[in-house]
Amino acid sequence: MDPPLYTKYAWLYDIIYKKYIKKTVPKIIDFVEHVFSTDAERQVEKILDLACGTGGPTLELARRGYIVVGVDLSEEMIQIARNKAEKQGLSNNVSFIVQDMTKIDYREEFDAVTLFFTSINYVLSDDDIQELFKRVYRALKPGGVFIADTLNILTNANRLIEGIPVHWRIDIDDKNIVVLDTVLMDSISQIINWNRTIILQDKESVKIIPDKHVLRGYTGNELKLLARNVGFKKIVIYGDYNTRKKDKGYSNKIVLVAVK
């Protein structure tokens, strides 16, 4: 069953992640543009943004003049992204497609492929993660670059294994929203059970929305091996979207950069 936050309650996504979209996404795209200029071996003009959700990074890339195709499995989130693109006057630079990212079928059409917000962790099986890397490689033009981020499960191991909860609150109009996350990882399989509870409250009612996600953790070395096995020739792991910090094993988030 698909998580409600990506389907029935997709309208809540941009509210819950408002700070991330407004403040963090532009900084991420600053980093991405640095990678385009220093690591990519071709000029980047056309980008494929996988697991694009409601289009936060996708639209920021389009706003900066790139031609972008956003892909996501959720019809509800893609519709929100399309509406935002139209409202922001970006429809000429961006298009959105409902599709499973492990089933994309492009042949040397893009200068860059991006995969943000730890979305790679939704790929659970060995076969599917290998297939994803093969299809990303095939979609890139020679010299093109693949950028994907993931939570560093090594530095976050204690929190993940112990399931330490995290919560925050958002107030909007006459509603308040409380988000409670408990994330628990099996140390052997690296399968992560992310149990989220969203409490939606207004003056008249309280609604409790269970929102369960199953993910798989990947280490930097695993990502490098996957990239190398499909043919990427230049592979770098950055830490925390910091252009000056190659990952040394202590970053909270790691970023794979692989050049075809």
C-alpha cells in the first residue's frame, strides 16, 4: 500500500516540508550546479529528475534555465507539481511524467540525472537497484552526470537501530500539524521501517494519519560499486552537499556523483 502522504494526503507534502523546499532546496541546487561545472564532462542543459515528488528541486532547476523532466510514481504528487509549474510560469522548461524510476527507458537523452531527498532508499531489492543504475547510465549522454543522495547509515546507525523518535509541528491557517517519526533499521538487511504518524488538527476535529514507509539503507561504498559495475568512469562521494567536503565517513548525508 502506498504511503498516504504520497497519495490521498499529497497536498500535505509541501506544507510539512515547507522549510526544506524554501531554504534547503536552493542550497542543494547551488551544489548541483557546482558539480555540473566541475565534475560533469559536458555542458548540462537537459536534466532528468527522478522521484521528483511535488517538484521542489525540479522547479528550482527549471527556474535557473534548465530543461527538466520530472518523474514520479505518484499521480497525485505529479499533478501538484504540474499545477505549481503552471502557476510559477515554468511550464515551458519543465514536464512531469508518472512512472516508476526503475522502468525509465531513455537512450542518451540527458546531460544529468538527479535523485534527491534520499529517494534512492525506496529501491529495496538487489535486482531493482542494479536495474535503476543501468537505466540511469543509459539515459545519460557521454560525459553526463548522475547525482543521488542518501542518509549515511553509518553515522546514523545508533539512531536508526534504536528507533529514536523525531517530531515537529507546523501551524497553517486554522490548522496545526504534528509529525512524529520513528525510524528503525535492521542492522543486517539494512531494511528501514519508517513509521510516521501525522496528526492533523483544527478547531473542530483531530485526524490521525498513519504513514508507513519501507526503505533500504545504502553505504557510500555500495553506491560506488553499483555505479562502477554499470560503467560510470568517474565516481565521487561528497558529504552533506558540501562542495569542499569529500565524504570521509562522518557526514550525515552522502551524495553520489558519477560521470558517464
